[in-house]
Amino acid sequence: MTTNGIGSCLLGYADPDVTQAVVERVQNGSMSTLNSPEEVMLADRLLEIHPWADCVRYARTGGETCAIATRIARAATGRDIVLICGYHGWPDWYLAANLSNDKALDDLLLPGLAPAGVPKELTGTSLTFRYGDTEAFDALIREYGEKIACVIMEPIRHSTPEKAFLTHIRDEVHRIGGLLIYDEITIGWRYCFGGSHLALGVNPDLATFAKVLGNGHPIGAVIGTRDVMEAAQTSFISSTYWTEGVGPTAALAAINKMERVRVWEYVAEVGRTVLKDWKDAAERHGVTISCIEDVPCLAIFAFPEMPLELKTLYTVLMLKEGFLGNNAIYPTYAHTDRILDLHRAAVDKVFGEIAEILKKGGKETVLEAIGGPVCQSGFKRLVD
């Protein structure tokens, strides 16, 4: 009951339909010098779903997919500066934002992303602004103007944006000759079929997909308009394993099933159920939590007091009840009513135990109940 394959398994682990397609592909051979026919089929499918786009490029991970998209944008515009609003992976172009200010990326989603190993010469090539902060974005436009190659951003995360914000970003970056990239790697397909921007009604110049696209099998895709995507021909962008057949095969099977079962509707309902269960149990036992309910397909709650300590305690106690539980869940098609019933009972018991622990004392009592280290925030555990 956490991120379920780091957000990749929207249909659930080892979905039988995706697995069957992948096994058949493997048995027929997954690698060739020539492109697999599934690449063409997947391109046709993606462009059918996204009529604003004309071309597709493939990768196998989300980080390299965003790296390809920003490379294409820089090649298309002949400019260097990228404006960032969200989390887009580990490559140099992204972590360069932390070279001049090691906390520049902290407010965008994951704190503690250290730029060690990133050339200092990249300082100033990636600049950040917070989601919804039009003033900060406008200030960057005024200062860097025609040096800006693109804006890359998640169109939605835990809160539904104002459409005016998205249209302002698009219009302003187009005004100065830059491009707009939407990173749909986390939210895409789970918010609506095809990607959140289709529901939000604001199209980008480029969009990136990974994670859910293969339901646990490595596949990423960059889609975009022809005039922008043609710039990929002017830059060397290549990898041996972008030609293997398993990724596109998994994507085709996943897309077909997600559409057939209308998975985005199912996981939204699962998220609403879990949010209600968290709130009801917390209220019943007098434990204070705050829930973000705007995007139930990415359900999340927080403890206002001792957030990391109580989050750790919650996970420890949920493990004792047989659940890998956290304060956030990426619902899947595999979350059945039976699983939700069992989870509801475990959540109720755990919030009751947390209430009793809090009655006995403060932070020291919580730490004693945890019996081990407190979880870190974001990726901090990797660098401390």
C-alpha cells in the first residue's frame, strides 16, 4: 500500500495480460538489429491518443526520457537554459539546478538531491520555479528571455492546477521562442487515459512518458510536434536497447488494458476509499493528520506534528499488521475490495496504537516505539 513499483505498476504487479504479451515477445526474441514491429505499432497508438503530436522517440527509463526531451528542445531552439518545475530524474541537466544553490530543487518535490559529479560549468543552465508561482516564472522570463530553450514541468501532481497558470506558462514561453515540455511520467495514465494534459486542455510541444507506460517493464517515450521533433535528427541520440522489443510490447498491452478497464476511474475510487479510511481512523482515535484529496490517484496524508517520526512509526506498525504501508499510496487496478477491507482494519488498529503511544509521552516515546532510525526526507538518505 505504497508506491507499487515506484509508481510503475498501475495495473498491479505481474499483470497477467501484460506478462503474457511480454513472455510471447521474449520467446520470439526480444532483440534485433532492426526495429521491432511493436515500436511502429506503439507509435501509431500514442499518436492516435495524442492527436496534437506527430512523432515519437523511445527510451527505457524516465530520467533518460526527460534528458532526450530537453536535448531535443535545446537542439530545436539553439538555446541552453531550461526552466524546471517538478522532479525529472538524475541526469546532469537537471541536477545542475543545485550547483548555484544546493536547495534549488528541494521545494519542487524531493529534497537532498546532491549535484556531486555534475560539471560546475553547467551552473545557471537549469533554473527552478515553484508550481503555481507565476511571479517567479515571469521573473525568469524577464531576466533570461531569449536564452530559454524550454520549460519542463509536471502538469499536475497532488493538486489540480488553475488552467490559467498552465496557459500562462505555455503562452509566455512561446512568446519568447521557447518550448513547453510536460513530464507525464508519474501522473500520466493514472489521472486520465493518455496523460493529464488531455484532461486539463493545455497541449505542450513535447511530452514524456515512462513508469506506467510499461506497467513495470522498462519503456519510455517522448512525443511531440513534427517541427520540434525533427531537431532530434540534428543531435546524436541513440542507444542499443531502445530497439529491444519487450518495452514496446509491454506498453501496447498495458495501454490496451488500461483503456479497456478504464483504470484511471478505478484507481481514483481506490484513492478516495483509502483517504476516507485514513481520515475516519485518525478522527476516531484523536490523531491529527492532514490529507491532500484533490488528486485521489496519488492519495497522501501527513502528520503535522513530528512528521517524519510519526510517518516512520506508522510504517513500522503497519508492517506488523502485514502491510507495507506509508503516508502515500499509488492505487492500482489490483487493489481489490478485499484488500481494502483488510487495509481499513489495519489502519484503524495502527491509528489506535499511535494514539496510545502519543498519550504516554512526546518524541522520545515515539522514537522508543519505532525501535530504529527515523526515515529521511526525499533522497537525503543517499547523500548523508
